[in-house]
Amino acid sequence: MSADSSLAILPQHIAIIMDGNNRYGKTSGMAKGQGHVAGKSALDPIVEYCRSVGVKVVTVFAFSSENWQRPPAEVALLMRLLEATIHEQLPRMKQYNIRLRFIGDRSQLDADLQALMADAEAKTADHTAMTLVIAISYGGQWDIAQAAKALAQQVVDGQLIVDDVNEDTLANHLELADVPAVDMLIRTGGEYRISNFLLWQSAYAELFFTNTLWPEFSPDELAEMLSAFSQRQRRFGKTSEQIAAASADNISSETASTSLR
Ligand code: M2E
């Protein structure tokens, strides 16, 4: 993959809501659940593309807190797929020097899946090209609540005073406290919601929505989004004089329109 000058400004952290697997399965006449199998293969080229252009962190929503309420057969299939995918991904993570991490409420997961996740994290901990974060049994509200709980425990233990509970101390206890904030959030599948993904971490993220179903999402479409991201950032990247001039302009036009009302 050659360097692309349109990617002058690159997100450091891309979060992806991989929606549309079931609809893809249905419209392609697949058996129940097979859309998730199709979705599983769509991630590899996206991860490789992100790595090749220099994105540092990619976080994907593999299984949400809310997904536990899906039909039991689908939950079971997703758990089997997760396990198979982690097994499959390990050699690839080595080949591409990618670190694998997991976020979410692990206590809800089978002990053998928990062990597999810990093993995959340990075996890739020294990989430096990129980090792939898999959110499993994750919810943004759960994340904020568990951080609050950790702070409350510190107060109880006399290690923290109430006045020191603030944005910074809370952020330090969230999942991914040690990686850059999400600067680009993508949702495929045609819904325009954040669905309790990385709520705090996406506070300033540029949002991208596409009707493309996840199994059909391609590096080409991502490249288009990255170029749009770069353009949005370039507008933010104007000099302070330009911003001052633009806002003075806004104020005078606001004043003008106010006086016309
Ligand atoms: C994923 C899991 O819907 C999910 C089925 C399994 C694969 N998948 C989508 C993931 O998100 C684990 C790894 Cl290591 C990579 C991707």
C-alpha cells in the first residue's frame, strides 16, 4: 500500500461499530447466524489497511453488554466465533507485529474464553506496529460505572479525597486510559447511533456513518472516510488568525441577521 498524501492528517485511534452482519446474511440467503461468519473475515483487510497507513489503535465492538439479550443460539454462536477468531488471529498478530487487547466485563464470560483472552494479550504484549482492541461484553456506561466504583473504593480506603474525583482521575480508571482518545468513530449498517460504545473516550471523535453492511465494508471505503477525516481536521487546523477572522465574521453576520429580525 503506497503512502497517500490525502491522508495528511490521520486519526490515531479508530473505533468501529461493525453493524449489519445479520441483514447481510438474510439478503444473501445465508443460514441464520452466517452473516456473523461473513463479518468475521471483513476485519482482516481493514486492520491491515489501518496498520499500513499508520493508525495506532483500532477498537472494534465485537459484543456489547446489550448483546447478551440476543437469542441464546446467536449468543452461543458469537461466543464460539470469538473464541475461533482469537485462535486464528494470534499468528496474524505475530506476523504483523500487532498487539491484541480486550476491554469489557470479563466476569460474564466463560472461564476458558477469559483464559484465551489473557493468553492472547500476554503473547502480543510486546508488539508495537498497532494495537487491535476487541470490546467484548463492553458498554460505555458500564465502563464509566466501573471507573467510578474504583474511585469510590480509593476514597473508602483513604487513598483519595472526594475533591480529587474529577474528569482526570475518572478517565485514569477507564478502559483504554493509556491510549489516545478515539478521534474517528465509524458505524456501518445504516443506523445512526453510538449504542453505548466508547462514550467517554469518543467525546471529541469525528463521527462517520455508512449504509454499507459490515461484511461489505472495504479498505477502499475506509480510505474515502480517512480522506474526509483529513479534510475536516484541516479546517480545524486553520491558523488562529483565520479562526478569529471567521468567528468575527460570524458575529457580525449574526448581528446583522439579529438586526433584521
Ligand atoms: C473479533 C473477535 O461478530 C464477531 C464475531 C467474531 C469476530 N468478530 C466479530 C470480532 O469482532 C476477536 C478478534 Cl481477535 C478479532 C475480531
